[in-house]
Amino acid sequence: SKEAIMPDPIKLMRLYTDEAAYFGDRKVFEIVTERAQAAGLAGATVLRALVGFGHTPHLHRRHLLDDDQSLIVELLDRESRLRAFLETLSDLEHLGPVTLEAVEVLRWPEPTPADARQETVE
């Protein structure tokens, strides 16, 4: 049997930034995750890299008293929702590359009754 092709598949979006990136007086990664939660995305995780480099020649390394590590914000949701969410981040400076990847979803929990009530209130 063939698997059903989802018209709006679950995807993984990765946003690259660093811990020292600010927008105003707030850290960029915090703003992204707060906006993702407010937008009702399925999930967000912030990952810290040990070493990284990218669009700038600066090498980001982990130091005991330093907060200049490379970060990846991973967002998981339907492709259409992720693409729409990215549009809401256009005001953020210091946001690096953004990727969108197909993922094989092995488990996708259904919303709990409390989650469903919360979605209908908004």
C-alpha cells in the first residue's frame, strides 16, 4: 500500500543565529521562540553549538564567561504555518540562514483537550 501524501506536510525549520545577537534589548533567539509560541506553532527548541562559523569570519566558541555561541532554533509544524511564521520575523536583524527540511514524523501527539480549548479561545 502506498502512503498517503500529506498536502501540507510536517517540516523542520532551522533558524541560525548566535547568543550575542540582540534586537533592541532582547536576544533574538528568545524573541523567535516567544513569537513561535504566540503563533501557536507545534514546537520550538533552541540548540547551542560548541563551535560554529558562518556568514561572518568570526569563529564562535564556547567560553566559560562568554555568550557568543552559535545557536539553532528548530521549529516543527506544517509547512504552510512555518512559511507564514517566517514572514513575521522580517523585522529581526542578526538572523542568519533559515532552512526548511522534510522530516519523517514517527510520532505526532494529538492536542490534549486543554490545548483544544485554548485554540478555540484565541
